Amino acid sequence: MIITTSLASPDKSISHLVQSFWMLENPSGQSVESTILPDGMIDLFVLRRSYTTPFETVLKGIETVPGPAIIPPGIKMFAIGFKPLAVEYILQTSIAGIRNIGQPLTDPHWQFDPEDLKSFDLFTKAATRKINTTPSIPIDPRKQQLFDLLLTHNGALTVQELSEKVFWSARQINRYFNQRFGLSLKAYSNIIRFRASLQHIKEGKLFPEQNFFDQAHFIKEVKKLAGVAPKELKDNKNDRFLQLSVLPKK
């Protein structure tokens, strides 16, 4: 792989809001073709698009479909992979209008000093400070429980089961998801289930490990969210699926 990547888990104090920190750099002299897979995260990027351009901050909404990407020479990208709760309680916005796309983030609070971008470690420390110093808003316990259940069960619980457990109607939950994130709760659950399947696929387990109806349903959902069948995803030729490449071996 000619792409350099780094991945780090957040401090426990912010783990309910942040899935991970990561960095990507293409130090080579050639462009690299890649495919971005839906993973349920909301990414805040601090990126330099080439060796000669300045860093900029971009917020990207939830990915719902696989997307081709060309990684140009000289690009360097730091990112915070936010969990959905952060949209309301840290970013304090709606991302319904930026599903599958990014938009510049001009809020001064989310601009980083050049010193913060000299290394991945410095970036993660600066990002953690920014998150911890964002004016706090009390988190609705229903929403906290909802996302805890979604992630703990890897999207396996039905909308009705989630509704009953958090005492929040399915209609209200779906309205919240569509207004805040631009997709339904079921669609988001499917993405989380797909993300949980990536580790199994990387290990060569090309059959359902999560809550799929059967093998045909598993293949259909993987094709929908990866653009290819499980076997092609597992083969990952030329590290086309970078998110799969950086998963740790178990």
C-alpha cells in the first residue's frame, strides 16, 4: 500500500461521541483509486489536498452508498469520526442536507493551528481538547440509550424493539433521524450491521455473522453498501477498500 494510514481510539471521556480518530496521507507521486464504504460515522476532516494547498476543515454527512474516490498525490487528511450523538450535542447542527457529501466548516472552534497538524498524535490531542471545551448541552437519555443499543447490538435490533426499549415511538425516532441525519433508523441500522460484518469478511467468513435473514440477504446487503459481492470485498485487490485494509487482524 502506498497510502499511509493511522487509526486511534478516543479517550473514554468522549467515546460516547467519537468512534475514532484517523489520518491518511499519499506521499507518493501517483493518484490512488479507492472506494469509500458506509460506516455510520460523521467525519470532520482537516485536509490538505496537495503539497501546495493550505489545510481546510470539511464536515461530511453519513455515507449511505459506496463512493469512488481518487486520492491525489500530496493529500494529507486528519479526521474525527463522530458518532451520531455528536451532531446534535457537539456540532449542534443538522447533517440531513450533506448525506454522502461534504461541506466546508467555517466555525473558528473547529479550525486547527499548524502546530496541531505536525503529527497524528498532536492532532488527536488538539481534537480531544476542542471536543471537551465545546459548550455542553445535556444529552437526552432516550437518545443516549438508543445509540448505545444500536452500537452494542451492531444494528441487529428492529425499529420496534428499539422503540419499546427506549420508550420513544418509532414514528418520532424516524422523524428525528430524517431531520437530523437525512436517513431512516432502519437504513442507519443496516449500515451499522454492514460495518460490523467487515471484520468477518476480512477474515474470509463469507456468510452471515450478523442479523441477516439468510446468505442471499447477506450478499444483497453487502453489494448494496460495498458495490461488490463479499468475496470481492474480501480480496480487496490493490487495497481498493482502505477502510477494510486498516482493520486490525484478529
